[in-house]
Amino acid sequence: MFGYDGYYAKHKVNKEIIGHIVLIGSTGYELFDQFRIIIKRPAAGPSPFSVVDLDPWSDNVLLVDIRDSPHGSRWLVYDMVSHIQRDIGYARTYGFFLARDVFGAR
């Protein structure tokens, strides 16, 4: 589960995303917090900074850092194990991870 930090409510600035990795209990109605992830924004700002997609094949999440001109919005990939964040370019309308075999048999 990912959400914003409490800092935004008071200061109207997004500076990080907080994530909780949880396990679902045997009844299906209880969650057990396993660990917490804090994803720092490259530079704090009032515009959205959020998780867009989770890579089903690795520990990566796709982030979007929305900015106005002249800099523009950016796609970022964050590795939840190594905590390394990489800027992968300007954000367009859609961003997501694809299946390994996009043209595979159906």
C-alpha cells in the first residue's frame, strides 16, 4: 500500500511516498505490517508524486513526478530492495510495466 506523507496536509508540498508491505492473515480480514518503505522525491513540490505501477517480475515500482514547464514531468523507477531510484525520462500520458512475452501465444 502506498500513500502520501502527513507533511503535505500542513505544508502543501509532496516530498516522499510512504509504502507499507503487508501480509494478509489466514482469515483474509487482517493485515500484518512487514516493513515500511519511504521513497524520497528528487525535489519537493506541490504537484503529484506517486506510484503508477508495480513490476510483477522484479522489486521495481514506476513513479511519476509531475512538474510544470520548463522541466516537465518525469518517469522514475525505484528498486524497493536496493533503494536506488533512476530517472528514465520525460513522462507521457501512460506508463506501465509489460508482460515478459508481449507477443506470446494466447
